[in-house]
Amino acid sequence: MTEPAARPRVLVNFASSLDGKINPAPGHRAGRFMMSRHREDFRRMVALRGRADAILIGAANLRADDPDLAIPADERAARRGGGQREPLRIVVTSVGAGIAPEMKIFDPARGGPAIVVHTARMPPEARARLAGRAELVELGATTVAMGDLLAWVAGRGVGILLCEGGGDLCAQLFAARAVDEIYLTIAPRILGGARAPTMVDGAGFEPDQIPDGRLASVEQLGDELFLHYELTWPA
């Protein structure tokens, strides 16, 4: 019997402004916000989702954008018709604050199984609210350790994990030496703001703590750039 991999291959996908922001600063956003003004960014995002066995998002991004984390409807129908599984849709949260069962991630008509990975601190009322809409997985007493999460998804047969944010979750993946590929759309916009989120937030890293990425491809469409980097971590 083959042993499960220690962790899946991890891809991260973001769209960024020229000044490195992935969202407006607090107080400067009203309603839904799309960084890219080009349809190609969305097309590439759903194509990446189609490659993944699971799609991962942080609770803050879920609350802000309410994404469905779904693959295209025709591909979804083909997979269901052929008995193939759709990507798992996973949100990571400490206590489940602001996560509502009406969110798109929990709609089975839109995508694959929904999973809420949480800590022991999630109160009973939050568990009861979400239990009928998602699989609840408790990992950690006060925080969800990234190593435990990666081992858990690997045990569920996830070979490719796609992270769609936010910056704190992505920072944890880098800290765990677990990011293998970065897909980055650069949009010709300036958002500014010292408190505006970036692709990697958290406490930061030493200058040589994270290996340099290798530029695997770069494409231009109009005034937007689509970058693909690969990272190799030393043994």
C-alpha cells in the first residue's frame, strides 16, 4: 500500500496592483472588488481550480468576497456524470466568526464538498450553524498549524492544493516551506495604503529565508501581466 505524501504540491494564485496590494485598504472598499479588469484573469483562476484536488481560503477572504471556489459548470457536470470528484473547498478559521451557512462555498450545487477546518475554540453555536452545510475538522487547540493541515489534506488524497488567499494564510504556507508555484496577475492599478493587504502578510521573513522563485512563464495581455514562478526548497 502506498503511503500518502507528507504534503500536497501547493499553488498560490493572486492578482496584485502595481504597488503590491491585493485589496484596498480598510475603509476604501465598497462591495465586491475585482483587481483585474480583464476576463483572462478569471479564466486562468478557474483553470487552476480545475487542476487542483482542493482549494483553500482563509476566513477573512471568505467573509470579504463570498467566493464559490467552483470549477466551471460544464466541467462540474462532466465530472459528476463520470463519477469523478470535484475539488474539495476548504476554509480555515479559528472560531467560525462571520461564516454563514448561506455562503456560496457551502452550496453543493456550485461545487465539491465543503470543509471547515477550525480550532478547539470554535463555540458550539458556530459548530451547530455549519455542521449541516460542511464537514467540520478540528485541528489545533488555539490555532490551526499549517503542518497539521497539510498532512490532513494529503491524507484525504489531495495531491495538488490551490490557495486563493489571504495574505496571512499564504504567509503560513511560506513559513511551512510549502509553496511550490506562484501564479500572479499584475494589474495596472495603484491602491496604496499602509494597511492594505498583500499576497504575503504576517510577521515577515528574513531576507534569505524564502528561496528565490524561478520565472517559468510570463505573458502579457493588454496592460496586464501573468507571471508563473516555481520555488525549490533546499532539503
